[in-house]
Amino acid sequence: MNYECDIPDWLADLLPQPKQPTRVFLDNTGLVCAEHPDGSISTFGEDLLEANDVLKSDDTDLVYADEVYQRFSRLDCEVADKEDRAIWIPVDDGKAYRMIYPMTDDDRYHRLKWAWEEFQELDSVWRTDASFYNSWNWLDTHPAFWTRSYSYWSDTPKWKESMLWDWETEGYCQKIYVLAMHDEDGHVLVALELGAHVPNSDKYLEALEETVVVTDTYLEHYHDYRLNSYAATYEEAIIMAAKNVDKFFNTDGSEKHGVFYEPTEIEKELAKRIEETDEYLGPARKHWRESRRKVAFADYGTWLREHLEDL
């Protein structure tokens, strides 16, 4: 699939190729059948839930034929509208329902496409009216803050390829660190600390007793001193934060290059200490950095499992 222009370029590079779903249908005798991407057919009994559980155990995407909805989907004794896409199946003698909801890679892609389109509309509104309301929503959904929507991260990874599609495209404002402070004149200010998503992360693997660099993680945010915002009220601080983000980041979430910025005193001190540490450790520090293995996030699970098997 060509993702060009539909979603931000940096995100398009991280998505897997969409896989073909398995089609669930009923044969002439009413048995549940599944047509797989390779054209083969599997036949089950008359229990759709059982067939669904077997098929989903392999992380298979499913789509359902019209006759499946017509036969199985019931909600309040009525056939559910296929536009809802969910199949409601009575369980426990009709005392409860279990919902089956089809989700394919194409659906996951279109959800990201929709999020990108929504932000572009917000961006157009914000540039004509940078009010608190518009600034808050603009920050809350800005692609510079999009992160993966799960955080499983251990020496025994359990994620599936379908999870590589899942991203948090809204809700960032709740993650902004807010604090009160005094300015030089003693007035109280609202301070906001925020930062874009982290592309790469160091991961220490206890089982292997080594540190690897996992690229394209995007699981968390960093603190970007350039975006620090201070104002007399929270509303004013949010408006300022949005303007700071726009100064250093493009609307697609990529960083603008060549924007002048004067580091703060604390940043200068941190840089000095890092330099001193590198000088003290000498070539060993550089060697350690260069020797760390790099693993793409999409391949991390497979790579790690293979190396754990060798232990």
C-alpha cells in the first residue's frame, strides 16, 4: 500500500504491509467456513464463537459475509445493523451478549489516516484563532506527540504484528507536566514541561546482560527545554506551548531544522558534564556506544526470541 500523503512520512515508514484478511462465511448447509488468503477453505461447525476463537488464535484478521450477520448477530432480539460491523451473539442462555468486532489492517490504517486528516483541520483552525480551546486541541493531537498505544517492554516480548498499527494520536495534554513556580518578581507562574516522542530507546536486557538500542520505539516522550512555557494562567501557558511547538516542529510531527535557540543555563551545565564524562572515560565510552547492537522495534520480538533460545 502506498501511504504517501495519507499519513505523516515518519509514521508511514514504521507501519507493516497490510495483510489480507480471512473471510468468514456460511456454506450451503449452514456450517461456518473460512476462506484464507491463500484460497484454502476451513470448515467449522455451527458455533461462530468457537470458529472465531480458533481463527483469532493465530492473530488472523477476519471479515464476515452478510449471511453471517443475518444468522448470528442479535441484540434485543433484532438483527443488528451491519453498518455497526459488530456481531452480537447471545451467551449464557441469552442473559448476556458477546461482541465480535472485525478489525483489519486496512481499518487500522484508515484510523491513522483519519487522525492525520483531523489534525490538519485543527491546524487550519488554530492558525486563524490561537485561542485556549483551539491551542489545547491542537497540542492534544499533534503528530509530534503520537506514541505507540501499548507499552509491553520486557525480555519476553508478547506483542503481535497487528500491534505495530496501534498509536495514541490524541490525549497528549494529559501527559504534560504542570507545576507552579515564582518568577523573579515573586509572581506565581504556571509552568509546562513537554516534549515530542522518543524515536530510539536503550534497553538493558537482563537475560542477555547487555544493552541494545531499539530503533523506532516511540513509546514515550522526552523533556524538550525549548518547549518550556511559563504564563500567569494555565490557559495562557497552553497557548504559549502551542506556539513553541509550532516554532520547532512541522505539522507532520517532524522537527524543523535550523531554528535558532539559545540553550538555558541548566542545558549548558548538562552538556558540560556529559562532555567531561566522555573525556574522562576516553575511547572506552565511544567504543561502548558504537558496539551496542541496534534492533528495529518491528523486529525486536523475533530477534529477542531467537537470542534467548541460544542461551
